[in-house]
Amino acid sequence: MKKNKVFNFLVEAKRKFIENFKPKNMKNHDGKSFTRKRRLTIDRMLILILRGSPFSLQIRLDDFFKDIGHKEEIVSKQAFSKARTKIDPEVIKESFFQTTSTISQCEDLKLFKGKFRLCAMDGSDIVLDNAAELLDYFGGSGRNRDCATAMSSLCYDPLNGYILDAGLYPYGFSEREAAKNHFSAVAKLPIPKGVQNLYIGDRGYPSKELFAEMIDAGMYFFMRVRRKFNAEFDFDFPGLEKKVKFKYNNKSYTVRVFHIDLGTGEKETLVTNVPKKYISCFEAGELYFSRWKIETKFESLKNKLELENMSGRRVVTTYQDFWAKLDLANMLSALEFATNEKIEDNSSDKENIYEKITNENRMITKFTKRYIEMFVIKNIDDRLAVFDELVADIIKYPSEIKPDRNTPRKTPRKKKFHDTRKRVLC
């Protein structure tokens, strides 16, 4: 399956997932919920949760029943909020995993040196509503520990632009432990024969224990370390590269260490167990820099998909919204494969100064407006027509990639949304 075809395949697979899901499949099902025919059936609930919206819940419900042709039906936000607490967040997580697994099967995904799938890892704090239940479960940040905050961890493919795995944990949860959860989840994803996962991490991840465990498990890593993160590692050497040995549990290990000049006078130290034939000292800096795309992904999740703008104030609804936003993010990545190809085709015979790509803001707005339509239209030809209309609308105004733009842009303090950062999620 090609990348430009995966979006429609995902829509069909997700439709089947929703249509065939049975309440009894949930681990914590009480045996009664969603067994009688009500307005809030399990399939409608799943579409509503997966669609998400930062706006008024009552307006979202009214629009949903209008979109499915039942505008005469009235459902209160209290009824929806009560019903959704009976849906296990693992169901929404399963939808996310299905999306991720499907994208991972594309035969034309980009690989590093044709040998490695890049897996960038990073964590970020997620500010939550200050509800007592959330503060008690996730913990709090701030001087008085009274601001409900969670820790989100992502494992992201920077070459192809989609999320491989994620996790939402209590505030202060160890990034290394989150990384180990990523290892287990990513290992279950489809991957071409002979290709290995290469995990890229910043200075919060490295330790002798983690390096040893990954080497013993046959896993590959490429991580930035603090210059003196462990006394056993001799990083004070001339030149750009050196093999360094260390011991853990009476066993000896060897890693490669690079010194990279950032161009600002600063130097960074990188450690890997990838053989020299795949990464030379001259490629190390560029490879590590590819990790930066996970930072921009967090920025997109928080400021465009509004990851911190949860629609509920309970632990169960927080996890539902978390997995729903990540599922939506990967659906958008799949859609972007198709729109980028169309933009490239349209630009191939033109002498453009800059490369053109999909305008993310426009894509998010246009897709979220037609999300429900994609899942409630019964005729597949009509759904494909909606897809063609959606792609044509998105590619009207592409963005340009302008290289070497290094000027930092600062967001004014205490003002998250302002005139240069418009809301795009409908």
C-alpha cells in the first residue's frame, strides 16, 4: 500500500472498527451500558469522542445529530458526559494503535540508509483542568503542587511525520521508564524485513543501565548526553569520534561517541551503538537534528490540536481525549501524504523558488469540519467523492518551505493564543 492511498484505507478500517465494536469487548463493561437502543449508541459515542472539539459540548452534540440526519433528536451534554465515563479509554487507544499500525504498513515510508526506522522520543508536561480528581491522580506542578499536570511521552517518526507510540503519566514520571514502554509498543508495529528501529533521545534518557539493556536486547540508539553524565565515560578526547567502553553488571560494552560543533561555539556529545558503516561522524549531527521534528509535533499537538484543552474533568475522559487527539493527529498525517503528493504534482512543471507543502492549519480546519461526514456516509463512492473534494480544497493554498530561518519567535507571556497563532481546530 502506498502512502497516498493510506488515508482512504484508514477511513474504511476505522468505520469497520466502530461498526463492529461491541460493548462487551470492554474489560470493565458492567453488562448493562449500551445494551439497549438509545440515542447515544456505542458507535455514535465513539465517533463523537474520536472527532473531539474544543468548543461547547452542547453545540458539538447538536451539530453531530444534524450531520447524521437526526437533528430532531436532542441529547444533553450531561447525558453524554455520563455515558462516556462507561467507555474504557483503551478502546480509543486501540483505535490509535490501528491507525499507527496501518500507516506503518506503507511500502514507501522513508527509512534512514534504507536500514533504520527513526524513532524520536521526548516528553512534555500537559497542563490539565484543576479538578480534584485529576490533581489527585496525576499530581501537580508549581510551587504549591496545586496545578494539575500530567507528563506526556511521544515516540515519533520524524522522516514520515506520524506518531509511533505515546503515553500519558502522572507528573514527574521517569522519561526512561516511558521510553521502555515505547520500546515494547513500537516492537509490535509492522516493519519491513531487515529494518531496525533506531531510537533517538535527548539528554534526559541516557544511562549506563539503559544503554546496556538496549545493547543486550539488540536495539539501536542514538542519544545526546551531558558531557559528564557518568564518570566512567571518558568524553575528553581530541577529534570528532572515539570508541568508549563501560561496564554494567560486570559486563563490558562499547559505544561510539561523537563531538559535534553546533556552530554557536557550543559542542554536543552524542552516543550510539550503530555501526560505522551506517553513521559516519560527519552524518551524526544531521541525524540528531532530525529529532527536532518531535519538538514541532508537540507544538502542533498543543497549539493546533489543543491537546491540553480536554473536554472532561475526570481521569477516564482525560485519557479518552488524549488518545483521540493523537489518533486525529495520525489521521491528519495520512491525509497529508495524499495532499503533499497532489501539491508536488501540481508544482512539477512550475519554476517555484521554494518547495511547497500542505498548509497544516488549513488541513486541520477542513478535515475536522468534514470528519463526521467521512464516517456516516454509507456509500463508499460518496465517501471517495468527499475525500477528493477535501484534498482539492486543502491544496488550494499550500505553504512554502523557506530554509535557514533561524530567527526565534517568542510567544508573549501569559497569552497563549494571539493574532499570530490562530485557532484552527473546529
